[in-house]
Amino acid sequence: MLDQTPTSIIKARDLHKCYWVGTMPFPALHGINLDIEPGEFTVLAGRSGSGKSTLLNLIGALESADSGSIEVLGENILAMNQDQRTRFRLQNIGFVFQAYNLIRVFSARENVAYVCQLQGKGKKESMEIANHWLGEVEIGHLGYRRPDQLSGGQQQRVAVARALASEPKIILADEPTANLDSMTGRHLIHLMQDLNRRLGTTFLISSHDPDVKQAAGRLIKLADGQIVDAWDSIPKPPISLASACPVGNLPLTERLRNYFREMRNKVRNKKRHGNTRRHS
Ligand SMILES: Nc1ncnc2c1ncn2[C@@H]1O[C@H](COP(=O)(O)OP(=O)(O)OP(=O)(O)O)[C@@H](O)[C@H]1O
Ligand SMILES: [Mg+2]
């Protein structure tokens, strides 16, 4: 049934992701199924720790899933190697982060132009493109300033311009208004909505912000790493740690550490038993 949606620009199936800190598992996503159509303005909502950033990072090919599949623009991104993922991101996906992530020593214009240069465009053309997108987000007159000479809202506009400069089909924004006051946050949302309508860019935005949720063309609710219909429909019984984070997915370094620990214990036990036998 779910697979009868060939037009999806983002298609995730049975996505699982668990983080490991040493041998300690932290489940993040558990069986996510998701279809996003081109041109949608979707907001991912959920409590802190519900898995919003993890899901965006997987869709943006910044991290790998433990199992499941993700198709973005029809491409199986989990099957790509690092280089292919980097190239795919550069061509197709723009990112906007909570902390702006601008390069401090570059001007606003250079920050935006840099993405175009990474795509192989010349410096002059890149600067012209940067001017265009800074104009689109209404700070064309501030292109010469460095990030520390701009307000939080202006820096986030630079980040949106940078995300748009590569003309991506998709923009992933992780808590884009979290560091902004509510008025500036609202302006930013209107700006993104306007760009979505005019350019047809697909937006997937994670947020706690009620204003962002209100602006959503579609709201997806995440709870405990799962998509739910309503906040009170969190699946019961709760997912067990063993099923969410199978030991088989333990990172290689930890598996090796475990292996050597077991070997050491075996040798120690052998010695101890050997000694006891000799004494008896
Ligand atoms: N690098 C990591 N190492 C260990 N656990 C992690 C890591 N990143 C995320 N997690 C865990 O994965 C779960 C989902 O985290 P995630 O950051 O996706 O949540 P979130 O919904 O974005 O939260 P927030 O609203 O606070 O940003 C949490 O339990 C978190 O502690
Ligand atoms: Mg987050």
C-alpha cells in the first residue's frame, strides 16, 4: 500500500537507528515509514530526544541507518559511499541548522558563494549567485558583513540563502528558529513558506516552536523514535532495548574490545582452574 507512491521525493521504509556510547545503546529511531511529496512544507514535531535530528541527518545522508531504506529523489542513499553521498548532498539538499553553522571568517556573501564554488562554479559567478539569494532573503545590503556583525535572525537568513544557493530540491532545517526571538522566528518561517510557494522547494523542518508547527502544510509527530498519529497514541508496550538496539549492531571497535575481553577472561579462568587442579 505504502509503496504505491512513486512521486515521493523522500521515501523511508522501516528505518532503525541506535547510537552506542561504548557498549551502552541509545535507541533513536524505530521503524520509521515516511513519504514526502515534492513541494511539501512539512514540520517534524516531538519532544526533546524523540529522534527529529536523527531522522533529518539520515535523510540528509549525514549519518547511516542500522537498517531500513531511504530513497531521496529516487536514489538509494544508504547504498552510496561517502564520496557519492557528499556529491548527492551538494547537488540536491540544502541544510539549515539551529546554530547557523556559518564560517566566521567569511562575509555573508562568501558564506553563500562557498557552496557554489564547492559545486565547481567560478568565483565571480558564485558571488553573483550569492548576491541573488541574499536578496531573496532580504539581506542583500548586508552581504559584506561577517556573521559576528549580524543579528541571529540575519545570520539564519544567510544560512537559508546558503541552503538555497545550490538550488536544491529539498531543504532540511533542524530547529531553525530555536535561537531566534519569536518575532524574528516568525519572519523566518514566512520567508521559508514564501520560498516554498514560489520556488516549489520541498521543506522538512524539525521544531518545538508552536509558530513553526502552525505554519506546517503537514505535521508529523515523533515520539520515542516512532511516527504517531497523536501524542497519546505512543505504542504500548514500550519498545525493548534489545529489539531497538540488537547487540549485532554494536560498533566494530566495541565488538573487538568485547572479543579480547572474553579471550583474556578465558585465559585467566584456565590459569586459575589449572592452579586449583594442581593444588588439589
Ligand atoms: N551522538 C549520539 N550519541 C548517543 N546518543 C545519541 C546521539 N545523538 C542522539 N542520541 C540519542 O538519540 C535519541 C534521539 O536524539 P535526537 O537528537 O534525534 O532527538 P531530537 O528529537 O532531535 O531532540 P532535540 O529536540 O533535543 O533536538 C536521544 O535519546 C538521544 O539521546
Ligand atoms: Mg534535535
